Amino acid sequence: MAEYVLFKFRKIDKFVLKSIVQSELYFARPERLNDPFDCKVDIISALENAISKSESPSRQRLENLRGMDGFFKKVQTDLANMGVCSFSLELLNPLMWSHYADGHRGLCLTYSFPESFFYDNAEQILGVDQVDYGINPLSDWFLQEAHQLNSFERFGISLITKALTVKAQPWEYEKEVRIIRRTEGLQAINMRYLKQVCFGLATPDPDVTLVRKLIDQGDYKVTICNMERNEESDFGLKVLEV
């Protein structure tokens, strides 16, 4: 069974401490994300852009979708109330440590999600997917994939997932993966999904002590490690297990 190994960079605050104590993840509404364009690409405009670039016979299939403008407007409205939980595919990413782990004063939580997590929580969790970066990634989806989906249900879920996992090209450094939930809010997870806790280059000792205490009290089975400078590179990072 496949495992999804994902990295969550966090500032050490009451929210991350609570997430460790309760073994939970927070799924944020799009309006809470740090990019005002995130999850807000205009679906109908993306379709029209795709039609303008398409050729027969796919052009005709895309033009047929124009009759679904009411459905697209509803999806656009529904997106605002869905939940997104973001991760990265890279631990040794200096920009992620600086931007999302409080300038290396925070930590990175390594999770390994089995496929069963998504099946068992299918009533709430729509799925997991890598973020697609580009100039017009939603238009490209209409061009390349939408016409191949042979059921309305598959089309609808794929559209929602894609609309919530497209970002502008400059964000590509994040190498982001998102778990999509039908609503915002907290999602309980099994403690065994947390595999590693890694502290940054500048995480204060009292914060390290506090987090390690919470980990021990929660009976987690995790690896504790620190980020260190990799002397083989001017700007390199390496992981040192404690």
C-alpha cells in the first residue's frame, strides 16, 4: 500500500503545540491562505481560455461545457468553504525553513499517510494532489484532461481538486502537496502518521524542550532531529538525528 510522505513546516506557537497534543491537522479556508490568487482562479474564464487554444475535435467537447456555467458558478462558490492542508515534498528546502518555519526558529513535522487514511475518511477528505504550477494551469487542465473524464462525478471532483491545487509559477519552490477537505476545520489523525520532528538551525532550546515533552507525553514513536549546516556546500543543509 502506498504511503504519502509529506513535510509540514511550522512556527512554534499554540496552534502547532495543540496539533501535537491532539494529533490533528487544520484545514484552512482559501481566504486564510497567503496568496490572494490561491484557490480563486476563475473557472469559466479558464474554460474560455482553453477553448480559444483548442483544435477539433477537443474544441467541440470543450464548447459543450459552456452549457454548464451554472454548475461552474456553484463550484466557484463552494471552493471558498472547502479546507486545504498544505505540505511540501522536500525537507532540505532553505526557503521553506525561512518562510514557513519562522526563519529556522520553528520545526518541520514529517507525516506518512497510508492510502487507507483517504479511504477511511472519504466523507470528509476529497483527496491529495501535488500543486500544479504554471501560467494557466487550470486552462491547461481543461485542454489536456477534462475531456477524458467519462462521468459527471469524476469530472466534478477532478475540477474541484484541480481548482484548489493550481498556483502561479513563482510558487514552484514550495513543491507543495495538498490534502483537500470538504470543509475547513480540524481533522483528527492517527498518532502513528507522525514519523519525525525536525528542529531548525535557530530553534530556541526552551521550545525544543517543550515540544519534546509533548511528544513524550503523547506516546509518539517518532525520530527527533536537528537541521545542521552541511559543510560540503556553501548554503547546504543536512539532518542530524538526536
